[in-house]
Amino acid sequence: MSAVPAWLKRFLQPQFALAGAAAGAVTDANSDFGMAAEPDPEPNIVTATVTGRADTPATDAVCEIYLTVDATRIVVMRFAVYGPPVVVACADWLCEAASGRTIAAARGLSPQDLQQALALSAQQRYGALLALDALDNALSQLQI
Amino acid sequence: MSSVPKTLTEAPAENSGAGIYLDHAATTPVRPAVIEYMADVMNTCGANPSSGHQPGQAAAARIDQAAHNLAALINAPVKGIVWTSGATEATNLALKGVAEFHGGGHIIGVVSEHRATLDTLTWLERRGTRVTRLGVDAHGHIDLAALAAAIVSDTCCVSIMHVNNETGVIQDVAAIGALCAERNIVLHVDAAQSLGKLAIDVDAMHIDLLSVSAHKMGGPQGAGALYVRPRVGLVAQIHGGGQQHNRRSGTLPVQQIAGFGRACELALGERETTHTQVCGLRERLWQGLAGIDGIVRNGAAQGAAHILNVSFPAVHGAALLTGLTRGTPALAVSSGSACSAARAESSYVLRAMGRSPQLAAAALRLSLGRQTTSADVDAAAARVVAEVARLRALAPSTLVQPA
């Protein structure tokens, strides 16, 4: 049997288990959907919560990113996806990578970062672009 | 010799049992009788069929036999058979060959064709051939009046697929052929999905060029053919060696072609029985799925017997596919065409039929074969029902409309 690619391993991790069991910080996830728990930021420092959204040209995949930020950094970032598993994997990786980072650093995440981390093929690169577009859309709503 | 497994033996590691193969529109298992015949050819015919010596002529005789078998299946003259590597090459030869013969000109295709046709037409368009792409109705059929209206003075070819590879929709090739014959226009038909399954008579249907493939009907991958009606102008696209009367150069793969011929021979004798059997199983499968809330059948019940294409609103086809290909029993199915998946788009065939992008993305193609059983169909239906219910229960209400 051929090796399971990194993006599929990520998709198949417990919180996205096809058995349907939810685990960890993700409360509700499956193969075409990953929904975050309510953000639980540290008290007294939260300044904004925004939602970003992106879809593919044929709108057969949609990604929403939910951000809670303080003055300089992303406190917590979660996602919801309707679409192929590779999009779920990309959004999930991005949330993990961006949470806790400064907003500037999050802006610096690139498609290559996801492509490398998840071993995406050229045909799957759209998943990275979709997740990053949703993040960019969310960040663009911040008045910082 | 080991027999061809009916079910997948190399299921994903997560599975405890074997799977069910319902992807015959992508490829069919090679029939045991074909494997035996190919093995015999490889054991006894090791020479180049173009060679004049006795071993070479023995190999050539196997190819002649295969040509007779294929010709009998489509009611064509044997000398019209040009062997290729598959239907894609055959289609390339047909369209590029005709366009070059006519110095460009105008070709009419259909938006729901296989990529082998669509991409070849685009390639020709970039080189000066004018292309008209006809639309289809909600059932996937073209409008004959629209075809007639699209014909202009320098239209040199009409290209259409007999059976759509995603939906199983059958075009009225006989009526299209009659129109083309009346206007003296070459008709190319992609019959990759219909050879051995539906009756094809190139004479009665006025077909001038017919692309076929071995691996869609129990033969080996890597073999196909283009039927070329005598006196149809066609310029060769592969040069070197002059084999096949200069129509397609290259040493012929004897065992592949022989296997193709054997599959044709078997299909000719069993076609009607198999059609009845597979048609019954497809309807049994449909009945097993029809209770799913909001399910949409893409393509009419009168379509090709081996294909059932359905959409499940609020369930993404790729997600459904991932779920079905894992678990027990694993299903080997398709979410439409692999080409669409690679381009990160929902099915262009379904969108051409008026389905929304979301519904097109929610499609699942289940394609049956002569080895499919009632138990396979029942188990597959149960898995699909359960997986759709599970995904819908978890679907995000913010992004997905309920079924």
C-alpha cells in the first residue's frame, strides 16, 4: 500500500476521524467540515473577533476562518470548511500555525508553507490558497 | 494462473475486509479468459508482427484475428481498424487528422465530452480550427436542431460521445449520423463507454470514425482503436515505420491487441445478457439510495446500464468519496471525473446539464460491471446511506443549506 500523504494524515487525525468522534479543541468535525470550539481568549486583552471567508471559483468549496485577536497577535483561530478533505487539512494546519503568532507573522504565511508542510500536489495547492484567502479576508477586516 | 478478483484485495490499511469495486466506468478488471489468451500470445508470439518470417506472421495473425473480432462487434470492414494505445489517442488521431486533412475548417463538439475530445478541440482551436461546442439539456442530450443550425459551409467534422462517462447519458448517434451523412460531414464518435455494452453498427449509424478502448470492456489497458471508414480523409499523427498503412506508425503490441480482440469476441456473445443483468443491478442500487433525502439522479434511467450518477445536497462528493473508500466494506467509486477533481472544480458535465456548482460537487458515480452482484449492490447502498447521513449530521449550517 502506498504511503499516506501528509495532508491526508492530518485530515485523518482524531478530531476529523471518519468514525465521527470529536476530540481535542475541535468540537465538531468531519470529512467535509471542521468547526471550531467557541474562542476562549485570555480575559481583558481581547480586542476583536472577525470572520473571513473564501471560496473556489466554482464555489464547490468554502472556507471560513474565525479570528480572535488582541492588539498584536492572534489569540485563537478556528475554521469551518465545506469541501474536499484537502481543504479541511489546509485550514486546520493554518489555524495551528497562526494561533499565537503576531498578525504580521500570520500575514507572512505563504502557499509554499502549506504545500511543504502537508506535501500537497500541484493539483491540491488550491486548498492552501483557499485557506490563506479566508485568513487574508479575516485580517483585512481588522482596523490595525 | 490466478483469477481476477471480484473485489479489491488491497483495501486501505484501516479496513478489516475487502472492498466492493464500483468504478467500471474508469476501468474494468481484465477478464480471466482474456488474461489466459494474452498469456498464450506472449508465450507463443514473441516476434514483430511486421516481420515477414514465420514467427512474425504468427504474431500478425493474432492481430488479424483481433481486427476481425472488433470489426464484427461494430459491423465494420476489417481494413478500417487502426490500432492505438487507447481511446484518447484514437480521438486525437481522429480530430487532428481530419482537421489537418481539411486545412483547419470548422468542427462541432459538445460541452459534455470527455477531456480527450475537449482538450484536443482546444488544441486545434489555438492552431486555427474553428470550434463550436454545443450545449446539452437537463438530461444531457444535445438538440438535433441546434446541431443542424451549427453546421456551416466548411464544417468538416462533428464529434460526439455515444455514452457519457460521468452520467451514462446516451446520445442518439443514429439520428446525428443521418444528419451528418446528409450534409456530407465526417462523424466521429467516442464509444469508449459503449463498446461491448450497447449495439454499435457503424454502417447503420453512419459513423465515419469511432474511438474505442480495451480496458473499458474487460480488455487490457494500453490498447484501443480508431475505426476509419474507407475514403475518409485523415492525416497520420504518429510517424516512423509506416505500420498500419502509414495511418499510425509504431510496432504493434501483439498481446494487448490480441487481448482486446478476445474481449470483443466475448462481448459480442454476451452483450445482451450482460446488459439485462447490469441494468437490473443498477436499478436495485438506485432503489437502495432513492430514499435519501434530496437525492438527485443525474442522467435518465434510460441511460447506459452500467452507470448511476447521483448527487446528495449538503454533502461534498470528495468528502463522501474519502469516507466511502475507507471503512468496511470499502467502496471503489468515483466522485465524477478525475479530471474535474484535479482542476479543483465540480463536474463540468453536470454543470453543463444545469446543475448548480454545489450539486455538481455533491455527485457520486457508481459504475457496475458484469462481476457485480446483488450483495455488492446492497452493501454499497447501505454504506452510502449511512455515510451521507453521518456527514449531513455534522455539516456546518453556516456554510451548507440543508438537503
